[in-house]
Amino acid sequence: MSTESVYRVTVRGRFAGLDEKTRAYLAREQPEHDIFKSAYTTEGTFTYDTDIRFFNLRYEVRTAAGTDEAENLGLTEAEAFLRTLGYGFEKLKVNVVDTSAMWHAD
């Protein structure tokens, strides 16, 4: 029997090809997307630097399928989020931590 694990998935990347209107919007909204306001949630938390160069998205993913599936789910969600909002991006990197493993130390 496979049990569901809880993963913290962080997707990091660079903004790419943002127009001036989008950059101005992100600059105005940046205080609401500060790293100190972030958390791992099922819907994701979007944070970015004040220079509008780098961003990260944090997700809590629950799956019994393992780390690779958690990575794929987080990456797919991040790409959909960025595309839906029209934010160009590049160089996405994914980091996955199995939080259930932290509580099952031998």
C-alpha cells in the first residue's frame, strides 16, 4: 500500500521579455510578493526580487507517486501560472523536498 507524501516544490527562474507595462505592474505589486510573505501552498506562492529579474514559485504537492511526480506537477503548475499571466520566463529549476521523510528518521 502506497501512502501519500507531502513535498515542498520550489520552481526558480528568470523573467524574460517583459514589456514596460508588465514590469511597471510587477514593480508596483512587488511588496505583496516579497520572499518573507511566501509559503508552500497547494495553489502556490509567487515571489520575486525588486529588480524584477528572478522569481520563485512555492507549492505543496501531495502525491503517492514519488519525487519525480511532485517535480513534474510543480513545474507544470508553475509554467501554466506564468503563461496565464503572460510573464515570459527562462531557466526554470526545480527543487523538491519530501517533508514526510523529515519526520520518519531512522
